[in-house]
Amino acid sequence: MGEFIRVEHLSHVFHAGEKDVHRALSDVSLSIAEGEFLAILGTNGSGKSTLARHFNALLMPTEGKCTVAGLDTRETQELWRIRELVSMVFQNPDNQIIAAVVEDDVAFGPENLGIEPQEIRARVREALAAVGMERYRTAAPHLLSGGQKQRVAIAGALAMKTRCLVLDEPTAMLDPLGRKEVLETVQRLHREKGITVICITHFMEEAAAADRVILMEEGRIAAEGSPREVFQDVGGMKARGLAVPLAVELAALLREAGVSLPADLLTDKELVKALCPSC
């Protein structure tokens, strides 16, 4: 996999030169491969959302640099191309849907690019099919569930032929069924279409599905590695005000109680298998 996003010594300051100046990011360097599934974790105010907004040039670096497919986000002539390549999905789906009919909402982006109507129709059909929402193409978005609305928002990004989805707490306002729908959709798009996924989340089971986890703290990268590596430091995660997947925490408690278990358990299935090999 080649490099898709590169962040070099990036810092971001809000309200520079004012009384309430806030340094949200400090000297962050990071490389994200094309086709990677990256989870970004951190408490509120850690800088994770600020970092993510640099990936499609919603924010510009105060210092340092961010490039997407070799395009510098500071170059204004590259903004539209960068935002075609990288699409953001936010936590409240109601803030992202603007049309009265699902297929019109998905078509909004391509229409603004001046794509031919026949090509737009094809893109809308393909995008809705990719997120399992084709049967709702003529529905009113306000009648959909939260999870369905987020899938429509993702379809809108796919209709733009995006190569990267940045998901900023996409399931924070959803019930468990909605979270499951969105996570399964994102995992399938990553697996089948090779789309780069960057997911900011407070749900550790979502982060456990990623290829790599980055932990943000006070505007810096505090730790990174595979989910198995990062989550095994249960004490360190809790000291930072973060949880770990339930299976990881339960395994740690069982080890303290004297139960012999593998060191890198991550999922519920793995824990059950370790406790009951014949189950």
C-alpha cells in the first residue's frame, strides 16, 4: 500500500494572537497508507477532531504541512480535488442531509461538480447499493433511522468517488442497531472497495476493527500500534480517561484472579474460545 496522507510537524492554533489562544495540535507527524483502516482515539480536547479536519482541508496548518495524494492542503487551487478524494461524515446525520429525497441528497455532490446527468444517476445507484440503501432511494430522509441516515451520508461521499472516508464519531448519536449498521457498512467498503477509512470514535469495539490505532493526548500522538498492542495497556488507557474493549478488560481481571489466558486477547469470540476451547 502506498502513502495516501502525510502529516509533517503539524501544529494548529485557534485564536492566534488573541487572549483565548488555544494550541490544539503540537508537532504531529503521521503517515496514512492508501487502503488503511485507522482509528483515532482520545478524550475530548485531545486534538483528534482537529487533526481529522486537516485531512480534507477544512482546517489549515498553523505550522507544518499536510498532503493528500501528494497535494498540499495549503494550496487553495487544490481544495476541490482534495475534498473529492477525502470526504467527512460527522456525528449528527441530520446536519449532513439537505434534500427532501434520498437519491437527490446523494446526487448533490456530483451535480455541483457538473457531472453529466446519466453519470450522476449511475453513481447514485451504485453508491446506494454499496451501503444497502437502494430500496430507500425515493424515501424522505427525515423518516429514516439514525443509522440509515448515516449510510445515506456515506453514499453521498461514495457518489463523489471518494478514496478516503473520515468518520468523526459517526455512531455517537445512534442506538446499538444503528452503530452496528454503520460499522458493518464501513468495514465492507474498506474490505471490498479498498477505501481508506479514518474513524474517530469513543467506542472501543469500533476501534478494535481497525488496522491501526492512534491515541491522541493534549494535541500530540501519545501511542500508536495495532489494536492488540494499544489495548493491552489497560492501565495506561484508563489513566488517560479511556476505556478498552470489554473482552480486554475482562481478560485482565481474570488474569489478576489467577486465570491463565493468552496475553493479546481482543474480541469477545477470542475470550470465549480461550475460556472454553470446546464451545
